[in-house]
Amino acid sequence: MDIGGNTRICGLIGNPVEHSKSPLIHNTIADAMGEDLKYVLFRVDEKAQLEAAIKGAYALNIQGLNITVPYKSDVIPFLKELDPLAERIGAVNTLVRIEGGFKGFNTDMPGLYRALSEDGVKIEGEDVVVLGAGGAARAVCMMLAERNVGRVFLLNRTIERAEAVANEINGLHDAKIIFPKVLDWYKDIPEGKKYIVIQATSVGMVPHPEGVIIEDEGFYNKVSVGYDIIFNPRETRFMKLVKAHGGEAYNGAKMLLYQGVIAHELWTGIPVPFALAAKAYEKMYGEV
Ligand code: ATR
């Protein structure tokens, strides 16, 4: 659709933003839905410019924004409202225009949940292993704890970080859901069944695709489904090892897709049909 007098503008704020897949996702969806909406990239060079960028976007009647690295937490003070999930996670990736400013949401974790659901991976009641205890892993654990999983074994090289995440989330739920462990504990993981494993570290990402968080092939015999939040390379070594031992493996591309789909739905108020999300995914995947 051509740009005209009523075209609504959405965009991505971050630095860098040039290689983002988000324009592809949102412009594909908008075109196919017949929405007069365009999505563009707004690089904000420095944190000191962030407040002016958000206020300027509001003044310019921008409909919605995504926020990416490194501003997902820094943006919070400049918002009019904050969704409770985004508040708990402490990171915002989507802004929706409301009266007097923007409201912040986190669609990354709902995106991961929707990606798992679309791939037929049911987590409710299941024991899940999470690898890593950085910002991404913490958000994954928040999502899992809210979805009534069984136990979450949180394995990290630095046990203190795993403990901090577990204390925080178990405290929020007043229940022991997250069990912090050192990475090597995978050798002691209870036998007799296979696990859903979410790889939430940056190990194995381009430019170091040869990396994998656990080298020991024995571990992969215990994996039923391996989900890597990395999407570049398309097939990480973690995924290859899961598949080589009979498990199903997925990369983070669908999480990326669905965080965008959910953001788009928040901006327009109209659900994006599955077939259309699939079309955006195909386009996106062609370029990953
Ligand atoms: P993010 O916010 O993207 O999650 P992060 O907070 O820097 O990034 O966290 C990186 C995660 O990858 C951590 O769990 C880190 O383990 P430590 O807490 O022990 O540092 C993990 N990680 C990174 N490189 C690793 C490596 N070579 N071996 C094991 N774990 C690694």
C-alpha cells in the first residue's frame, strides 16, 4: 500500500537497528491485512537521546514502537504506563500509543510461548531445563513460572546468577519452581525421562557458530525438545546435537516472529491469522 495522508507509522528504536527483521515482519503483515501502516527503523545513537526520541515519537503521532538492544530497560522511565509482565521482567520491547504517552509491554516472552505452542510443544506440567542465567534466561524462567510448568532446572556456569534468578522468581510465586544448578549438574539430572531444554545463552551465535553450551553428547540423550533462542545460524550446534540424538529442535526465529505478531496486534487491535504469520515467517526465514 502506498504512503498517504492517513498512513500510520510504527518503528524500531535501538542501536544498531540496520539488520533488523522487524520491518519485514510488520510491513508484510500490514500489507496482507490491508492496513495503512508502515514500519521503519529509528537508530538512536546514545542513551542520552532516548527521552527526546520517545517524546518526539509521541509528538509526531507515531502509532507504536518496538524497543531493542540496548534500550529495553532504559526506556521504562519515559513511559506513561507499564504492563505488569513487562514490569516483572524489567524490560520493554513494545510501546503502544495511549492518551498522553506510550504504554510499555514485553512481547518477547509471550512470543516464545506462542512459538512453542505453534510448534506443538506443551510446557504445562512438564519439567523444563533452562541453560543460562542472564537477562534472556531470567525472562524465560519468568514466562515458564507463569505457565504452570512442573520444575525448572536452571543451569548456569556461575551458580550465583542462577540462584539470584531462582530466589527472585520463587519469591514472586511463593513456590519452589526454579531449581538453580551449576552447568555440570546436567550429569545428575533425574533419569527415566526426557526433557524440554531451552538454550538461553549466546553461546553458538554467529560469529562463533562452533560453540555449544554443553559438549557432552550424553546430555542430548535426555532431550526430547531443544529450543535455542538463537536464530543465527539457522541451525546451531545445540540444535544439531539434539537432532542427532533423536530430539526435535527449534531455533529462535519463531520467537522473533511472534514477538512481532503480538506487538502488531497490540498496535492495531486486530488478531493476525496464523496463515499470515506463516507468510511473514517464510519471508523472514528466506533472509536469516
Ligand atoms: P543475555 O542478557 O543475552 O542473557 P548475559 O546477561 O550476558 O546475556 O548472559 C549470558 C549468559 O550466557 C549467562 O548465563 C552466561 O553464563 P555466566 O552467568 O556464567 O557468565 C552464559 N555464557 C556466556 N558465555 C558462556 C560460556 N562460554 N560458557 C558458559 N556459559 C556462558
